[in-house]
Amino acid sequence: MINPTRVLSYVLDTQENSEFPLTKVFSLIFVKDMANLTLRGCELMLLGKRIAEKMSSEKISFLRKSSNIHRESGNYLGFGDERAELNSEI
């Protein structure tokens, strides 16, 4: 990951002998903004990962619960009523 402090110190070192002092200011603003955007992007990726993990765990939990309900009721693949009738006839 980019270390904003090292980037800023590099920019300061390279811009020190610049003939235009504004170059240093604009470089600092640009690097600071890029570092902020990079950090914000990482935060958003982590947030998205957490949301995806939570959604997938909730979906897995829902699927497990629904499959348990189908097993308990004998309703496999939607044929619960027919099985109950066959079992009562036998």
C-alpha cells in the first residue's frame, strides 16, 4: 500500500530545487488527494467485502433453515403431499 508520508517527503525533496514554488504546493495537494482517494478506495473495498460476507452468510443460513423445513415436512422437491398420500396408502 502507498505510504502517503513517504510520497510527500519524496515530492518535497524533488520539488525543492524547482524554479516555481507553486509546483510544490500543487504537488502536495495532488499527492494528498491521491492518498486520500487511495485510502477511501481501500475503505470502500473492505466495506463491500464485509457486506458481501454478511449477505452470503445470511443467505447460507436461510438456505439451511429452508432445507431443514423441507426435510422435516417431507417436502423434497415439492412432492410432500404425494409422499404423505403414498405413505398412508402403504
